[in-house]
Amino acid sequence: MVPAPVADAATLEELLLRMWRIRAFEIRAMELFEEKLIRGSVHPYIGMEAIAVGVCAALRPDDFITSTHRGHGHCVAKGLDLRRMMAEIIGREDGYCRGRGGSMHITAIEQGMLGADAIVAGSSALAVGAAHGLRLQGRDSVVVCFFGDGAANQGILHEACNLAAVLSAQVIFVCENNEWAISTPASASTRVPNIAVRAAGYGFPGVVADGNDVVEMRAVTEEALARARAGDGPTLIEAKSYRITAHSAATKIDLRPVEELDAWRARDPILQLSGKLVESGVAEARIVEIETQARADVDAAVEFALASPRPDPGTATEDVYAPADWNVLERLS
Amino acid sequence: MSERDLTMAEALNEALHGEMERDSGVFVVGEDIAQIGGLFQVTAGLLERFGPQRVIDAPISEAGQVGAGVGAALVGCRPVVELQIADFVTLTMDQVVNHAAKWRYMSGGKVTVPFVLRGAVSSGIGMAGQHSQTLEAWFVHAPGLVVIMPSTPYDAKGLLTAAIRDDNPVVFLEKRLLYSRRGPVPEGDYTVPIGVADIKREGSDVTVACYAQGVQLALQAGRQLAEQGIELEVVDLRTLKPLDIETLGDSVRKTGRLVVVSEGARAGGVASEVVARIVDEAYDSLRAAPVRVTAKDTPIPYAAQLERAVMPQVDDLVAAVTGMLEGVPGA
């Protein structure tokens, strides 16, 4: 059993700030999409902030994560620079990927972010291999693989989970069950109420957690981390949550019932944590201050991003290959 | 360095032993590769020497193995994943094309993916439609991949060593019929450079661009045609991406004629690409329209007569060369 999670007010305030940074970032990103400063699309993490923040709060800086198309929250929670994230999403040279990746491919290995992956479940096997590689290097760093309920039905996830089990890989699979693929509810995609039960089929523990409770998310992650670092293999954590926004900023049709949406809005993870802080004696003004700080951080990020140079079109063919003697354009095409 | 005659399988095995000895980040993953050393013995003896963490008999999960290879490469290892039969790459295409090939580019050039995917190309022995494909063109078409197909034991050892040391993802396809062919191989450490073709036979009349089994076809055709006074220049491309267009272009400028041999299907194949590259590079030197000698655009059939009818044969190449010299277009 997970011990009753405890955390002091200062820690909770810090977690709230990180959650607010994600929320503020996503709100601004959606606005920038509407203003046509962001191309393609944006998949907001609004409503799910407690998952990434809770999980990443338990990690060490030398632990790794993989992420998804809905990945901004994971990046912020892992401590990536909001300014370079925003520059990437706007497609500028100072972005994490120099404008080559965009919203769905932010990568910062130096900060433990192996990369966001826009193929649903695509990074699950990467996480397993990275974990095995870390073990070969004698490191006890753990790799967390974030994926959604939709990914739970992809073949590669099955292969990755089984491979992780037989290798006793130091991996934590975090299923963010937000109940809906674009327009298909999880209930129409599987015949089990909890995806976590699938872990039994691989021979490792599967736990269900409240994905809107940041403290609980941190606690279940700590337990899974201890297991992984001890060499006892992977854990599947299913975080029950909900995306409050539509699938993406470009989504035109949203089939989700208003009553369902309202019920989850009432369980908003930021509201819940704010309420908990106020109950414990933190002043309302302090809560507002945290939100204001997060919004200011994001405003500064936007300012930085807009001031960053656009990539030079002449560099578009660079970095397809790593440096090598043979790496000359004439031989490549 | 002293030389002995080794089979291509033994030569590849030496490359793996050498690189695993040299770099503790090199490890191998595949089906039946550890305890029995692989169906074709390319990984023989590695388990005993390097242990089960670095020599892994994996579950039959090709996509999982390839994805794991990419992940390990991202944290600085140099994994080598073996596809028991190259056709099984179909199960892994998302991991190869969407992950291995483009993780570096999508990251803005910050990460490297030093990863080798080996596979046995098993045509010519009656393995039928799902075990006999020659699919290198798919990988040539995916920006970010290096594609290598050796024809001799010497090249196989040197190119696999180079592939493992390279910081890019490499698809390394080994023709199964060549595994048992012998040839001189130096002991110890050496590389054959990626992206450098090798002239396996010098001649002045027609350039034959080829690779892997195609080199055997070209050398046999070269011996037959020499009796008629026709001298083929056999250019073993060795690496399909990057392509050594300089060496091939120089040869075509000398002979004025090009035949390309590929065991892949004809439409959208490597032979077509090589012809297009030569048209770009040396059009003014061409004295005849280039000709492709390839597999037919069919799945590979089982019965021997049918498989031979579909796969390019020495006679097809001889006919192509003589037809070209007689001025029959496209013959």
C-alpha cells in the first residue's frame, strides 16, 4: 500500500507553481495558435498537470522521461526552460530543437528529456532501451515513459512492456488515462475499466492512482522508483485524469458530454491543491501570487521566443546526419 | 595484419567480437542470437565472452527490439539489433523511420543515434514471399539512415566495424547466400569506409553498378563476356546511402555505358535511383541509355523455377550488356 502522502506547505506551493506554469503555458500556447504564431497544432495538458508534476517531483535530475504529442506538461515538470520551449513551439532558432521539432518533438537529453514522440506509444520501446543502456553504464537512473489511454492499445506498448519485464528494466510506465482519444472514449476502446490490470500480464505491478492529486502521484512514483532502482523491474502507474480542453487547439468537433466535463472541472487538480493549501492556512493572496508568477514566467517566455531569430532556410538540410567523413551532400542525394 | 580465408558470417562475427571488446557500450539484441549464436552463427561466441546483459536473446518483438536499440543509442550506447530475416523489418518500420532515422533531425541536431540494424536477406533459397524480400530501397528513401550491403567477407567485416563506430543509424543488410562464401580477411581491427565504392573488376566497355549478390552476378557475367572480348567494369557500391557517385561517375565517364544490377523490385528501386544519379552526374558521357537488371515487380514465389524467373540472373545481365552494345534500347 502507498503510505499516506505528506508534504509541507512550502513543497506544496512549489508543486502548485509548477502546475500553474504548465497551465499558463498551455493557455498562452492556445492563444498563440489562434494568432497563427504557432503552426500545425497544440495539444494542451490542461487538467492533467498533477500527473507530470507529481511524477517528476519524485525524480532525480539524472532520471529520464519520454513524452507524447501532449508533452508540454512533461517538459515543464522536468524543469525545461519555458523560454526555449516557447521558442521551439513558435519555430525559432533558440528553441530546444532550433525550430526543427515544434510542439510535438521537444528534446533535451541534457535535462533528462529523451524526446517527445508524436507517434502514439512510439517512445515506449525507446524508454526500455534507454533504461537497459543506463544499466550497462552502471547507472541507476530510471526512465519514465508517459503515454495515454489511447496508446494502451498499440502493439508497440505490448512489446515494450514485455521486453521491460524480461530485462527487469528500470522503467516506469505512466498511463495518463484522460478518458478520451480524440472522439473515442476509453470505454469504447478497451473492455477493462483499469488499464493498470494489464501489468499483471507482464508480471509486474500495476497501480491505479488519482491523476488529479499531485501528492499521490509523487508518492506512487517514489514507490515505483525504489523498485526500479533496486533492479526489481518496471511498474505501470495508471493516472486517472481528464483533459479539460479539446484534443488540440485545432479540434473542431468535441463529443464529450458537458456534464462529464463539468464534473471533472470541479476536480481540477489546481483547484484541489489550492484548496488544500488554503485549508492548511496558506493565505489566498499567496495562491494568487503563485498564479501571477507563473503567468509572468510564461509572458517572459513568449517575449523571449518572439525576439528569437527565425531559422535560416539555408540550414534546412543540416543535421540530417551526424558528422562523418562521408557526410557530404553530393553523396546523399 | 595476417590474412586468412573466412566466410562472410565469420567475418561479421569477428567485427562484432572486436567492437564489443573495444567499446563496452556495444551490445547485441535479436532472436536466437545468444545461446545458439544466431541462425547463421554471426553472433556465435558472444554470449560466452560478453554475458547476457550485452548479448540478449530477445522475445519475438522486432519493433520492441529496434525501439529499444534507438533508446539505448540516445543514452550513449551502440546497440546492434539483428533481424533474423530482413523481411521482419516490416514490423519495425515506425521505429526505424519515425524514430531511428529522424530523432537527430527533429532534435535540431543535438542527439545522435549510433544504432545498427542488421538483417539477413534470404532470397534465392525457396523461403517464399515473406522471407525473401530485398528492401534496401525503402531505407534509401528515408532521410537520416545509412544503408550498407556488403558483397565480400573483407568488406563485411570492415563495413560492420565502421557502421558500429558511426554516429548514425545504419541499416546493414546481409545476403544470406553470401554468408558461406569465403574470402581473405585480415585479423584484427580495420574499417572499410562508408560511402566508398570498390571496383571489383576493371574493364573499359560497360560499367556494372551492383552490390551484395549483384556483385557475384556481375563478376560471373564479366568472365563470360570477356570470352567475347567485352570487358565489364564492376563497381561494387557497398554503401547505397551515402552513394559514392564520384567513383561510379568516373567509371561511366570511362566506359560511356551503365547497367545497374539490383535484386530489389524494379519500380522505385535502387537501380532506378542509381540511373537517375548518373543522368545527373554524367549524362554527356553516356553512349547508350542506362539499363536496369532487377527483380520483377512481383512478390517472391516459392518454386525454384518461379523464383529464378523473378530474380535477376547472370543471363539477364549478359543479355542486357550485349543488347546495349548491339544498340537495342533497354534490352
